[in-house]
Amino acid sequence: MTKSDFLQYAPWPSSQTLLKSLERSALITRTVIGNLSQGQEIVSISSNLNPPHWEFGHLIWFHEFWVHRCGLESNPSILSDADALFNSSGIVHDERWQVQLPPLDTLQNYFSDVIERTFTILRSGSLTPEQAYFIQLSLHHQDMHNEAFAYMWQSLAYAWPLDFDADSVAMQSLDLRPCYIDFDECLFQSGSTSQAGFIFDNEKWQHEVLVPQFSISSHAVSNKEYLTFLEAQIASGGSPSEHQPAYWKKKGDIWFERFFDQWRELDLDAPVRHISASNAKQYCSWKGLRLPTENELSILMSSAKKQWQPSNLWEWSSSTFMPFEGFSSDPYQDYSAPWFDGKHRVLKGWSSFTPNYLRRPQFRNFYLPSRSDFFCGFRTCLI
């Protein structure tokens, strides 16, 4: 297909559906930013974080740029110097701490103005394919930043300001007894088609792959299982910090895990989270197991839910994030292409902070294997 691939991502959601989704996403953004205490917007430079107010300005800028400025810098922003302030493609990560940001009330008004303009389009009830695509792109981009706010707040030990039951993240249903599920060798349709609704360019295009027979765990690795591994490493003289999840601590004989600003006794049955791919691989080596491939996770997550237990975590695969044959970038060229560097790893699934419409087996998340700050875990395959 051509550079206009993105116009083929039908069927398009109704204007009313998009309006409700954008209202929900905007409420999350407003609540998160609006409930920061004075001074909490000031954070130390970190490769895994952005300054909160800069990230807020960036997601507004992105929405305005693609939905209302047609992706052209020659079409002026309603905020002075918006491109220089918030275009992530032009601002090196560490320089985001040096940007002289407008006052928060200016950014909040910018957000309201941009979102209200989109609401007006959606309330008209009639969308062109271009409008439908770019509104979805901007909505999903905002959803991803809302999730990034959640793991940023977790990293910073900030209270999460939305209605949220930590147990819903920590505890999972145990309706299924953990086991390994056998899948025969099969031809699998990996990727997405042009008529599957909105997709991201790294899903292009659906293609047939031969996947050898494999056996994959019905459940993600639990806190209890990972704690056994951690204690074995400590007993053999290893450093606890090398393998210990970032938000765990031991007091006396009891292990605790932090959820945002609250410490809770470790739930041994819950999936272990905030584990890097590197530590997941070390766990697998210790157990004589392996991480699943991207295709193996996709097959599992495309199968009936009664066979396997979702973890509500992004799950590491052993697969490097690379383009499918015939890949071409969509209009937002920096979404995928810059990260096909051989260093990033594919994750599948979703977290508790991922909207339902992004919880698709075809969705390809990607991070450096050293990262563990976001809501990630893993399951295993037999060798």
C-alpha cells in the first residue's frame, strides 16, 4: 500500500464513541495534572521520566498539531512557541528540564481550547477519514501518556488521584490452576489488516508465519515464584539489589510492595511486576525455562480467555522490536521507525491503566530490556 495507508483503517468508530473516549481520557489527564501538589512538578532528570508539566504540554501540542494543524508547522498553534516547547522530535530528552514552560493555568487553558475544538468536530456527527484517523491517533497518544503518568507517579511515590483500588492491580483471579498450555505447530497470521480498525504502523501488515510447537504458562510468574528465585540468589551470595523489584522492601521477615504512595504486604499470589526483561531472562535460566516469543504470546492472547489468565501487565517477549516486511511509516513517523534499532524488546498484553480499545493481541508495545519502571511482568515457556 502507499503513504495513505492510514486512510484505510476502517471501520471508523462513530463520532459519539470517540467523543465519550476523548472525554474519559481528558478527565484522566486533567485530574492527574490538577492534583499535583505545589513543587511535585519539579522532578530530577531521569531517562525514564519527563517533567510532568512538559509532558502535559506535549500531549496537548501533539493533539493540536495532528488534528487541527494538519501536521504542518506552517499552520500556527494557538499557543506561542508551541513547536519549540513541546515537539518531542526536536527536543533532546534531558533538555526538556531546561525549557521555560508557560504557567500551569496557561497550559490548562491550552488543553481546554484544543480539546473543545475536537469536541465540536465530534458533536457535528460527520467525520472525514482524515479526521477519524487523526483524532484516534491523538486520543491513543494521550491514553499512552496517561499510562505514563501512572508509572511516573509510581516511580515518584506520588498518590494516584483517581478512583483506584490497588488490589485490582495487585491481585488476580485464581479461577484457573497454573499449568502449561500446549500449542501445536501452526501457521499464524501475525500483524494487522487494513480493515481491522485503527492500527499503528508497526502492525503492518498481516503475514503468515510458521510457529513451531510450544508450551506456555497459563499464568504470569507470581510474586511467590519470583521471591523464591530472589532468595536463592541472596543465599548464594548475590546482591539483592541486582534482582529485587524496585518497589519491594523487607521488614523483619515480611516483604512489602509499594503501590504509588502506599506500602502493602506482598501478595504472594499476584503476578510479579516491575521486572526488567534482563531479570526475567535470569529467572528463566534459573528455572530451566525461557521467555515466549512475540508470536507465541500473540497466539496465547488470541485464544479463549478460559484457557489462560491475563496478568494485567505488559508481558516481555524474547523478540526484538523490528519492522514486519513491507513496513512503511504512517504520518507520525517517529512512532515506530526510530526504535527499530535492535535494542528494544516487544511486549504484549496491557496494564490496568490501558484503555480497553488498546487491549488487542496485535498491539506491539516496546521498551529497552533494562526498563522495569512501567507495569510489566512475564510468563514462561518450556524449553
